[in-house]
Amino acid sequence: MIQIGCFFSLVGLGYYVVLNGAGFFNFAIGPYTMFSGLASSWLVFIQGWDLPQAILVGIAATIVLSVLTELLVVRPIERRSGGEELPALIAVVAVLYAIAQLAGTLFGRRPLPGRPWFYFENPIQVGLAYIDAQVIVSVVVTLLVFTALSLWLTFSPYGKIMRAVGDNQEAARTLGFPITRVRVIAFALAGLIAGIAGPLFASKAGVGFESGLSYSLFGFIALVLGGTGSPWAPLAGGMLLATIQIMSSYFFGSVWLNYATLAIAVVFFAIRPEGIFARRVRA
Amino acid sequence: MISKLRQRGAWLETFSTLALVLIAIAYVQGDVYLEDVAILVATYSMIALGLYVPFIMGGALSMSYNAYLGIGAYAVAIIASKTGLGFGWGLPIGMALSAAVAVILGFATRRLSGFFLASVTVLFGIAFTSWLIASADLTGGGAGIPTFPTPVVFGVKLTHTIVVSIALLLVWIVAVLLARLRRSPFGVAVRASRRASTAVEASGIRISTIVLVSLALGAIIASLGGSMFALVNESVIPESFAIDIVFLTVFTPLLGGQSTPWGAVLGAFLVVLFTFELTMFKETGTLLFALAVLVVLVAAPRGLLGYASSGLKLLTSRLEPR
């Protein structure tokens, strides 16, 4: 559960970065994550590479994909439509589908298992539960990514600009901030986060070329649940979503995972679309 | 003068497309493989035409069309195999159920738009497929409903060929009706609600009502497509109604051209060509299709028919005496 929660949180954080830096929900984040996970699994299991190199290649490929999405698809379409939402949404759904098909063509259409980053000979026992090494790795990596990102947003020059863009893109443009560059950086960061999340989670559930869609949906719900007020909000949203999913499928059967997710989305989007931790604006 | 010309254009469109559909029926009949391709084109066209009203005209990306397709197909299959009623009852029951589901879902999501609406409707589509697999008593679970008897109308057995022909004709009827609907006061209101919602409300039209009506209409069309698909195959399996089919069809109106429902049909034909028909694309067909969609979205937003018609206009304006 913790591991799934970490995963949803990371994908949610990927959304958060692009939402702040470029002002829209990048639905292709799930397929980036899948691409990185499937690429590294394919390199390890089919091509016989060592895990660290495979992960690095997966991350690099994902960053490239993410930046290309902005440069080749989102930017020209937003420029033409003048910031209307629907064309960008359609385009990003098309990217989602294209990346899934690209991965299916490159790495085969059969799902692959992932490889844990660390082993313990004997899992640690805490009470009734056994904790294996990958859970600890997931938690540590997730916390590191979240901490690094929030520090970067607070202290680095580009991080500050990105927060300014997230607050008010027009104002930031008027002040002469390099919006175009910030957008590319936001997409690259999202690619980096997705690239880390993919192989990290592949070791738990495996990964197939069609996994990207559900990653996108769950990450999006994690972000909306948590809210966009703070970079830590997706972490809360991801944990909450994972808890609800696991509980409902544990008590009512596995079909209820999908029903519960749908119910959360309908209820939460309608009642509190700004999430639990909304940014409060002083009026 | 202009309205007369436009009317002539509409009649020309109606009859030339009828001729094309009749040629297609004559061409595929008797050949089982071609008939399979034709029913796939017809089914995809029906989904795309169903999407056309709320999505292309109204600007609301609702993606649960696999559910409406499935409801239409399962209504026919369940009624033909498990009840004493004739299969014919399956079509209206499927359409009514789909419309009801679309209205309920539309009502639950009435405050959502854009990304939020798209993700809730995708989640609904996924939940529908898992419901099909989980409720084995009604739907036969993962195995589906393997075979049901060939339907009979007035003593005539509805063979593969006849149903395929009917399905293709239905596509034509629906596309022609939608082309008229698009120009009707309702169609104008739906299209205007996309950009000028205040103006539409100011003229005394409730946007929430026309959105629900257009969603229900789309669901009815998709359900009809599902029923025809089930009748041709004389069986249903849940995999046919997974969310993937929505991703294949949602781009078809954009690929073919948004300014007429025939763009959706042309797009559906191209999808089948890419993903099913040509063996040279076997492995990479869907990838090529996805890339083609991206190219059209980025570089050619009016779609194939849009460019064809402006090309035609250019040609006729050159030919006309000045």
C-alpha cells in the first residue's frame, strides 16, 4: 500500500510540475512512466543489461519524450488555439496513445516484470507485516524526490520563476521571465520524475505498454485529491487514493478498485476540485 | 441565392454518399473477409458519429463510448439468448439504456469540463468493462455470450451479408441526419455553446439541457452500432468493449475533418485501414495511426475533408466565368 501510494504521489508530482510551469494537466505523464519502466525492464530481461544502466537509459529516454511533447505538440497547438483548453487536451490524449503504441512496437506487447533495486536476504518483520527492501527504497526515493523538488522550487532561480509562472502566467510574462524556457524545464522535470517512478514501481506489479493510461488517471486523481497548493500535496493525495483503493478491493473484491476510483473521482471533482490543500490567496 | 446553393450542396452530399455506400455494399457482399472489414468500419463509424455531437459540435470530451457500444451489443445478445423475446427488442432497449446511462453520467459530471470530464468518463469506461467481466450471471463474464441464434425477421433469416448491408445503410442514415442536425437550430445552439455560452444562455436556451440531450443522442448512436456489431458476429465478448476502442475512434472526426459528420466516417475507414486491413502495417499500424493523428492535429487542424472541400472551392472558383 505504501509503495502504491508512493507511486501515485510521484506521478501526481509530475502533473504538479507541469501544471505550475506550463499551466495544464499533462496526461501523457502515465505513458512516460510506463515507457521508462518498460524500457528498463526490456533492457534488463531481454537485452541482459545491468539494472543501473538500464534505469538511467529509461530516465533519459523519458526526459527526451517529455521535452519533445512540449516542443513538437503542445507548443504549436497552444500557439494556434490561443490557450483554449480542448485542443491541448485532445493533443495530449493523442500523445498518450502514441507513446503507448511506440512502447508496444519497440519493446513488444507482452507485459514484463520489473527488478527490485535492492534485496534483503530476510524481509524485516514489523508486527504482522513483512517489509521487503523495495518498499524502503520506494519510500526513501519518493521522499528524496519530493524534498529535492520543494527545495528547488523555493531556492533556485528557475524554481522561483516557475512558482511565479504557476501563480500568474501573464504577470510573469509581463515581468519578462523566460516563460518558454521555464515550460521546457517543467516538462523535463516531469520526465525525470516519471522516469524514476517507472522502474521503481515496475518491480512491484510489472509493466505493460497499456499500463500508462491507468497511471495517468491515478496520478491525476492523486493530484486533485491532494490539491495544488503545495508540492507536498500530491503525496497526501497519492497515499489517500492508494488506501481507498486497497481497502475497497480488500473488503469487496478486486472489481471494486475500479468502482471506488470512479466514485472518488466523481465525488471529489464535483465537490472539491481544488483538493485538500488548496492555495489560499489573500484578497 | 446562397441558401439555394447550400441546399443543392446538401442534396449532392446526400446522394453522392448514398451512391458510395451502395457501391460499398455491392463490393463487399459475399466475401466474408471484406464483410468483416465493413462491419468494423460501420461500428467505428457509429462510435465516431456518436462522439460527433457532444465532442466536435459541443466541445465536451466524454469518453465512455465503449460502455454505450457494449450496452447495445449486450442488450441484443442477452435478449436473443436468454429471453423469449425477439432479438429486435434488443435494439430499442439498448438505445434506451445507453441514453439513460449517458444522462445519469452527464448529470453527475455536469460541472466538469476538459481534463476532469475526460478522466471521469475514461474511469467510467474502465469500470464498465470490469463490471461486464464481474457480473457473470447476466453477461457471461469473461467468456461473454458465445453464440446466439441467427435472428429471423418475417421468416427471412438475417444472414451476415444482410446485417452488414443494413449496418452500412444505417451509417449513411445517421450521417445524413447528423449533417442536417448540425445546421438545425439545435445544432447551431450546441455548436455555439462551445465558444459563446453566455450568448446561448441569453437567447433562452439552457446549456445543461442541450448538453444532456447531445450526450444521450451520441449514446443512442453508439448503442445502435454495438447492436449491429453483435448481430453480425452472433456473439459478444467483453474485450470488444474495452476502453481501447474509444482511443481508436475519438480521433477519427479530427482525422477526417470536423466540419461534416462524413469526416468521422472517413476517419473510421482510415483507422480500420491502418489497424486491420493492410497486412504490411501489422505490427506498427496503431503506431502509424497515432503518429498520423498527431501530424493532423499539429499541422492540419481541418482534417482531410476540410482540405478537400477548400481545394474544390478553389477549383470551382477558378472555373467559373468572372
